Amino acid sequence: MDRLYLVTDSTIARMAGHTLPFVVEEACRAGVRWVQLREKELSTRAFLELATEIKAITQTYGANLIINDRVDIALALDADGVHVGQDDMPYSMVRSLIGPDKIIGLSINNLTELQGINSDELDYLGIATVFPTGTKQDTSSLLGLEGLRQICSQTSLPTFAIGGINAQNVQLVMQTGVTGAAVVSAICGHSSPYEASRELLVKSERVNE
């Protein structure tokens, strides 16, 4: 499984002077093969139009397109999968809707949430939040590297860590036993999404340096 996972944020991309399709294409061109379209503020029509444009890009590069939360968008688009959080539609219901061959990811914030999950219905876990981020002011629930390591040690599912991960700390993250790193600002907000993706890919492979 690939080690780098791009989670989109069109606002951050726009602040860096980019359109979201440009960011996704540059990341895929650099070698990113997991893209999660996460757009909380868009209308259904706008989300579908954007997702259609993004899917054309991910298909060109053979990347997985995962839709955050919106099962309806994923079905309409025939996306590769859906990612859900603890407050979204239950993943068992998502599975019944999208079928056995699509990808389902679930966000996990602590060890308690890990207990009782049905691994047979999930394909990977997104583990949050590792480091402080601009969008998460409450630091009391941060996992840190040790919390991340504990969760990774107690599941056989592939795991992607998320939250404040960048080129400076991605190697430390990968040393916890996590499968990969999911990033937002480190790519969407970078002046060169291509160069940022390349650096993150290279560093995520150098686990023992």
C-alpha cells in the first residue's frame, strides 16, 4: 500500500494560489496514489462537478479516489471508496450501499474507538490527530507519536496517520509502524504541490534514517 495519502482542502489550496484540480494533478504526477476529496462546504451539485473533474485526473494516474462522508457522491461518481468519521453514516451501512469491492476507511481518534470495530467491513483506518494543526485547537486529544504507535500495534488493518504531518516529521511518523501518512496543508498549501509531494514520498520511504 502506498505511503502517502492526499486529503484535499480547497480553501487551503486557494490561499496558496492553486485550484484543487491543479493540486491533485501535481500530487498524482509526483506519485501520490491515494486522494480523498473532502469538501464540507460545497453544495451537492458543486461537489459532484468537482469530484467528476478530480476523478478524471485520478483515473489518468491510476490513483484511488476516496470520497469523504458523501456516500451519494461516491455512488453517483462510481468512486473507488468512501471515508467516514465517527459521527458519519455507520461503516456497515456504507458497505451495504457501495458493495463489497469498494474501499471503506474509518477515522479513529483513540484506543476506545478501536475496540469493537469489524475489520472485515473496513479496508483501512485513518488515525487522528497526531500533531497540532491549524484546524484543531484542542491539544488535549492529540495522540502524539506514542499514541499513534499504540493504536497501530493493536490493529491488523492498514493505517494512515493524519494531523500536522509534514516533511519535517513524516519520518518520525513512519517509524511508529503506521502504513502511511495522510497530509492536507503540506501539499495543498505548498507553493509547489509537486515538489512537496515528491519530498514527502521520498522521506516517507526512508523510515530508518
